[in-house]
Amino acid sequence: MRLWTERPMKVGPILLAAAVLFALLLALPGQTVTTHYLNDLFVILDGAYRVSAGQVPNQDFHTPLGPFAYYLSAAGYALSGTLGGAMPTAMALVTLLIALPMAHVLSSRLHPFIAIPYGVFLLLIVAVPINLGEGVTALSFAKFYNRIGWAALGVLLVMYLQPLSISRRQAILDKACATALTLLMLYTKLSYGVVALAFLLFMLFDHRQRRWSAIALGLTILAALIIELVWQSSLAHLADLRMAFDVGGGLRGTWGQIVDHVLVNLSDYVLLGLFAGMALYRTHSIRDLLFYAFCAVAGFLIINQNFQAWGIIMLHGAAAVAAETILRSEDRRAGTIDPGGWSTAAGAKLLFLAVVLPTSIHSLAALSLHTVAASLRSGSAISLPNLEQVRVANLWTWNDYDTASAYQEVLRDGFDALSRLDPKPGRIFVLDTGNAFSMALNAPPAQGDTPWLQWERTLGRANHIPADTLLADVQFVMEPKPADSPNAAEGPLPQLQALYGPYIAAQFETAEETEHWKLYRRRASSIPEAALNQDGRS
């Protein structure tokens, strides 16, 4: 019996069951364990806190990310009830959401031997709490939006294949899935959304699938208009994106770094070349060739502007399409070959396993490690109120752990200084990558500022938010003192001080100075009238 012909396995239920399992592994412990990128985690949680406080992304604070990234983390915060449970719950939620269109798309277009390992691979990409390309012990929810974008693109690309059966229900679900996946990418991180739109436009040239792709484009535009009526911040979002792009977008870095991206992902390009060559040998299709080229080029452009060395998941999606093309070709030739002999189809299936299985095992190991560490309450809890469910662990990551431990001491020093103030401080701005103080103090966040100061990624000397705009609503500024290291002068702090120091000196006065911080309070004479009216106090 040919598995790829009779399809006895129910792909959809298997993938949905896997999604439920991964979601439970994430959410049930109710804790965040991190070994890496602690500051980035505070950026994410600050965004969730701001949305929970009623702020609207790009309307009340500047960010290059789409609003869904913040509403997702805020939903995790609301469902879990703690900031430490916010990101595991949020990623559990989005894993289940992506599994719904994935179950339909993969089961209707791929043979089970391709669909199941590929679907599990994509689900693990979403669920695993590590930045793609990093080690099993590098636990972090940083860059979670990239993993959402890659997985959504990985599902959408499979729609290049014609479905195995044509029906009214199939057509309706195809349009709904394509629209939902494209909107998810557009409002999580725009670079993925642009590639998704380009793919839908590309599909218009396939007369067999032109109808669903055209309708999906129309529905996406209609949905975007409706979202804008509610959100009313698309132009502000594009302005924030433009600034980030001008700082370091496009082909980021030197030519040496670009070459590094090619070399690190070279094995995936080689495997895709093998699959594409075998598939094109059978189809002789120019459109297929253009599809593989589109995946290779667009995927490289995306990863080159990510903080990510490995993981062009579009290559894996293209490989899945090529593998399915080979299997369908073998199905048509089934009567002309020896059914008991070795076939190209068997080789294609094994080769595809070689493409997705290593990353799947790697990701499953990291996800399991996070679940075990969170369940056992490994590591030390962040010693700030509202952040006790965030734990920093030493999982054979001694250097990262020492750095994070020292950073926690700095945070505690700043929190103690703010806690001594009377009345309780609010609208706090931190001249650093992340802000943990508003969350810890349960203080109102400032409006018009940003939770994300990352030098040469979200701002630079030539492209940044002007000080009188960024700090207009700020009441307190926390300026960290330079670290006692030889490289401190080359870090981002001196650059931020050069940009915003003159405004702070003119509009703020020193309120306190500690071992690690300078705390500035806005002068009463410089408090804008709108800020006084906001909560009735200075």
C-alpha cells in the first residue's frame, strides 16, 4: 500500500494535537525562564504592560513592530495574570492559532510523510523559546515575532501547490487561510507581510489558482482598511518603520556580514537546490523555477535584516513544495516502475526528513528544557515586584548568567531609588535598551516615547526621534552610569547621552544619584500643560 497514494493518515488532527501539546508545554508552568537577552525580554514585557495600561502601538508609543506583536503579548499577560507567564502563554496561543490554517493547508496539499514532519517543524519554530540559530540552552523569548513570521510564511508557501481535491469548501478555506496568514504577518512584522503579498501577486499568474489568490488579496486589503478605522495609526507605523529601515534596514551590515549569512545557510541552499533540481527535471516549469528563486532571494532579504544568523525557513517551505512535486510525479509513474524497488519518491522523503528533522529535534529539546526548568523553578527570580515569575537560570551559560545577575543588581538599585520618592513616580523613561521600572512600580507609562532603544537598529545618530518629542510626556529619566569596563565608551550609552543629554540637562533636574543610576525629575517650570492635566500632578 502506498502511503502517498491512499493517504490513510489524518494529517490535520495529528498537527492540531501536536500544537496542543506544545502549547501546554509552554503555558502550564506559568513561568518564564531565560538565559539570554534579558534586556530584550523587558522590552517585550514593557510593550505588553503598555497595551494593558490602555496604550495603542504607534499611536501612544513608537515601535517598528506591528501591533499584533504587542496585543499578543498583552493577551498572554491577561490570560496568565502575571508578566512572567505573559510570553509563554502568548506563544502557546499563537501556536494554536497558526495550527488552524496549517492543518488545512498541509493536509490538502502535501502527502502525509511530508505534511506531518513539516507541520511539526513549523509548530516547533513558533513554540521554541530560542532565537533561531542559537543553542538549546540559549533560552529567550526575544525575537518571537520573527519565528511567527517564518512559520506563517512556511505555511503560506505550500499554497503554491494545487490542492489534491477541488470543492467549494476547499476554495473557501483556501481564501480564509491565505488572508489570515497574510494579515498575521502584516501586523506582526511588515517585512514578512510584504513577502506574503508578493507571493499572492505571484500566484495571480497561475490560472488554476488565480481566483483564490485574487480574492485573498482583496480580503486582505479590505481587512486592512477596517483595522485602520479602529487603529488609526498606519501612517505612524510606516514612519517608525522608515526610521528603523534608514538606521539599519535593507541589506544590513558589511559585505563580510552578508557573505556570512550566505555561508551559514549554505547547506539549506544546497538541499533546496537538490530538491528543486529533481522537481524541475520532472516538470520543466519556468513558473516552478521562479517560485524556488523567489523563496531563495526573499528569504535571504528577510534574514539579512533580522538579528538572526541561521534560519531561512522559506527554503524549507520551498523544499516541501519540491518534495511534494516529486511524489506526485512518482504517483503518475507508479504503473511503469517496480513497486518493490527503490524509487525517487523514497529518496525524496528521506532527504526531506534530513532537511527538517535536525531543527525539529533541536527545537523540541529547547522547548522541553524550558518546560522542565520552569516547572522546577530553576534559577533565580527577578527581584522586582510583578516580575517574580521571570527567572534567570544558569544552564551551562555561565557568562550570560553572570552578566544577567550583575544587571539585576543594577535594576534593584534603580528600583530602590524610585521607591524612595514621594509621591510615587510615573511616566518613567530609561536611557537604556529596556524599561523594567514602570512594570515593577505599576506606574503609568509615558506617552510618545518608545520601549525600544537599540542603537543602530531602532535608532542612530542620523535617524532618531527628536528629544522634545520622545521626552515630551516623561516625568522621570533614569540614566545608567557607564559600566566599569574598557569597552564602555564604545557602547550605546554614550551615543544616547549625546543625543538626549542636552535636552535632559535643560528640562530636568537631578533627583537622586546612586551607585548605578542618575535619576532626573522634570523641572516644574518645564512640565507641559497636557502632562499636568493627564493625572493632576507633576
